[in-house]
Amino acid sequence: MTETLNVTVDRRDGLAVIYTEGYINNQGGEEIAKVAYKLLDEGYKLLLLNLAGTKIVNSIGISILIEIIEKMLEIDGKLGFCCLTPTIEKTFHIMGLAQYAPIYSDEASAVAQIRA
Amino acid sequence: MSEDVLREVTLALPMVPDMELEASKTAAAIAESIRMSPDRIDEIRHAVIEACINALEYSGAEEVFVTFQVLGDPDPEKLRIMVVDHGIGFSPGDMPKKSKRGHGLKIMRGLMDEMEIHSGPGGTTVVMSKMR
């Protein structure tokens, strides 16, 4: 019955875009964290999480995303989010996540802003 | 405004991973049946998920009961959702600052129009509602 999250990565000259597809719960959050920390180990300090393929997140998944944001702040990196549903964006604001990681409506503007 | 119960559905869900998705699908189906907007339906789905995972993570109960009530007179005006477990209960004031459960309660309050929690040694009941 467990719903899995698919995570794929597009590496682009110092910036990596992480695409998710499915439910971001405890396991999904851990999967994203594993991928993000591997990218940091590879030297990527600019990350974008494109959540176009995710329609549901829960608070445990979001708490893991906050841990990733904290890690990015520690290393002076940048992490942004794009392509969120209105409810996921609202939930990120409720949890305070939007204070520390910018949210963009589309991938192109997100990439431009994170690189700026 | 009258709050007659026009329709009521109760799910009894075992405490297994992703059971919250079953509850959220039922919530979406009932909200769609009273023609709520897609964004409001999505908010209800997320709130139901939070209430169910709180029960799953912290109650110690074997199952959770999720009741959906369509309220109104004569037409549907509101969806009320009650999430009940017969577990160990908790006090929201006792939650550690970094508690994942604390975030869940904040999300439910932020996404629904009304939300109440009753908790004690006999279990926890979350009652939340959203206008159509």
C-alpha cells in the first residue's frame, strides 16, 4: 500500500534540478534528502526542487525538507522550490519554510533567480 | 445557519503506512460531490492527511475512525470531518518545540475554516470543517 516517490536529477553547470513525482511523506522526504546530500558531496551548492509531479506533501516530509534547507544555509548554498500546487505553497508558508527558501512559479525563472 | 447532517460516511482504517491517503481520497470524493472548488478540496485532503498521520504516529491505537458529515439545510453548506482514535491522548501544550506533530496541527488550522482537538487518556478527537 506504500506509495513511492520517484526522484530524478538534471545537473546543469553547477546547478542541479531535483524533480519529484508522487507523495512526499517520511520516506519521500528521506529520498529527496539522500539525493540532495549526494549532490552536495558532488560540489553542487545551487539546488532547485521542482515539485510539479507532487500533489500531496505531509508535515513529516516538509520537516525533512527543512533539514535540507538548514544544511544548505550551513554551507552557504542556495535552495529554491518551483511549480508548487496552491495548497502545497500555502502549507510551506504555514510551516515557515518559505522564509528560508524562495518559491518560484516556474522552473525558468527559478533557475535564473538562483543563479543570480 | 442550520447545521443539519445531510449525509454521513465513516471509515475505520487500520494504523498502517499510507492509510491517510485512503481517508484523503474519500474526503476528496465527498467534497467533490458537494461541488467544492478544487483548491478547497486539496486543502481538505492535506488537513485529513495530517490528522490521520498524527493518529498513526502518536496514538498507539490500532485503528482510526474518520467521519465525514455534509451539513446544511436544504443544500450542502459545510463539510465536517472528525478523526477519532482511542489511543493514549496528548496535550498540545506539552508538544516539544520541534515536534513534527505540532506542525501538523498548525497545518490543519491553516487549511481548514474551523478546527478543535479534544484529547485525554481515552484518545483524541480532531473536529475540523470547511464551508463549501
